[in-house]
Amino acid sequence: MRPEIIYIEKEIAGLPYTQAVLQKFSGAHVEIIEDIRALIRQNKKTTFSKQNQPLVLAKQRGRFLEKCPGTKEHICCNYYTLNIAVGCPYDCTYCFLQSYSNNPYYTIYVNLDEMLAEIRGQVRGKIRLGTGEFTDSLALETYTQFVYTYSPQICALSPDITLELKTKSNWTLSGAEASGLAQFRKQLVFAWSVNPQNLIDSDERGATPLRERIRAARTAAECGYCVALHFDPIIYSADWAEQYQTVLDLIRQNIPPEKIAWLSLGTLRFTPTLKPIIEQKFPASTIVYGELFPGRDKKMRYPEPLRVKIYQHMLRQIAAISPCLPVYLCMESPEVWKKVYNQLPAQVENLNELF
Ligand code: SF4
């Protein structure tokens, strides 16, 4: 990502973190603005190319920490999102941000000392946090250095915090720099979203190849960190089982099971408003044309029997890697949970802690 212009809100322009991020984008034209909201109002219908999408360094005026909204009448995994940025350099066909956000700018919130204060005030007991809800947690890590600066400070707030950084990038932990994080090894989880390479080619434009993601995950594991792997969204095709087996085989060959903190499974789902956007923006993508029906949350999903079949198969194949790996379903109904596990998540061994 090479933004030609970087807007900086006046109020946060002098923060050391703003200046540190800015230094990494040398060559871009910098413009000081009063308030990002005025910029969004003027340009909310503009579509910028991902490669030179303008960047905004802004103040988070809302809450940094939010309970993951989950989805109506589906089971949520008790996750908290940490909203440190909005936008992504990748261009996945199924990305919900396309219909969710009216902000065309890649926005990084830099008042992160306020984020620390907010977390400090809210943590009561064990909590899982993740920054990957409205952005890819590590895609711009080279510029933001969040892992080495703010993640240790977050973990230091309480040993009850687990911080998950989820990505489709090939960002790789560097052995030397990672030593500064070593005391938080038990609290930091580096996570990769995975899909078969043919789907990455067709539906995850700009994101890194599967092998590079797995290699990066392997490095994190070799540095002593736990990693998570998210099969989400699983996209059905005639040969889906063989395609996903190639991913599972790569995981088995590269990542020791004891270094896997958890895996998640979630089949494709999207709001009806996203469908015309996908059709128009990605005419070659076929993901919206399968048999998909609205669920109780109105999102389009594969029929329940097909979802159950996919989850049961994936669970069997994951158990063949190691029988004790915690695997949860993302945004699924209680009925599907019961059909797949014969019980609800809080009763499933290995998952009761997470849920
Ligand atoms: S990586 Fe995530 S945030 Fe980025 S485009 Fe893909 S789905 Fe959206």
C-alpha cells in the first residue's frame, strides 16, 4: 500500500505515535485536517484504488473496546474487538466492510494511550481481545509497529488478557525483536485466516498466498508463540473437501499441535446488501451463486444440512491432526452446534474456557 496523500487530524498530529507512523510513509503528501468526519461526509461515495488509498491518522472518538456484536440468534464466542483501524489493503470479495463502512479512507487511530486507559478500566476477569474486526491486524504492521509497541502494553495491563492478532498477511515475527515480547508469550496469539490457494486466487485479491501465511505461522510457533487458524469463510465447491484437505495438510506439516491455541470454522455468510456489491465489483466471482438462504439474522448462508456436513468433516480431519485441538464454530446457530457437537459450546471440553 502506497498512499499518495496522508491526512492527519490536527488534534493528534503531535503525538509521538502519529509521528512514528508518519515516518514510515516517506514520500506521501501530508495534509492536516480538523476532523475526519468532514472528509468522510464529502467523499463517502468515492472509491479509491486499494494500492493508493489515502490514509488518515485520526483520533478514535468512539470506544476502542467493544463486545463482538456477533449476529442475532447465533452463538457468539465471547470475544472483544479492539477498534484500532478501519480499512484493509486486501480486497476479499466477501468482505463485509464493503457494505458496512461508509469510510473510504484507510483510517488508523493513533490515540492509543486512551485505548490502554479504556482497557484498564474495563478488564474484569479473563478476556479475549482481537484487533481484526474492521481491519487486517498485521497487514500494515511494517508501518504501525503495533505488535512491538502497544501489544506488550496491552498484555501488561492484566495477565487475564489474551490478545489475538489476525491476518491474511505474511507478516513474520523477527526473532530478535520478538525477544521484547517474550514475557507475554502466553497472552499473545498470532492468527491466520486460511483458505485453499484456488480461493485465495479468486476471492482474496491482494492477500498473501497460503504457503506464505503458513510459513509466517510456523515462525511464530518456532519463536514460542501460540497461533490460531481460522477457516472463515469456508466456501463450498464440488471439490471443497479435497481443497480444504490441502490446507489441513500444510498445517499438520508445519505447525506443532501444541502451538495451536484454537481453530475456528465458519461457512460463507453475507448480508443481502453485499450481494449486488460483490456481483458488480467482482463479476468473475461465483461465491454468491450457490444455494444460499437467509438465516434468522437475515444473512445468506448455505442450507443447514450442508453446513453441518462441512463442519463434521472438518472436525474429523482436524482431530486426525490432534484430538484435543479447540475448534469452535463462528456465528452459528445453537441447532447447528448441537448437531455438530451434540452439545452447546460452553459444555464442549476445550471450549468451555473460550465461551
Ligand atoms: S482481509 Fe479481512 S478486512 Fe481485509 S478485505 Fe479481506 S475480509 Fe476484509
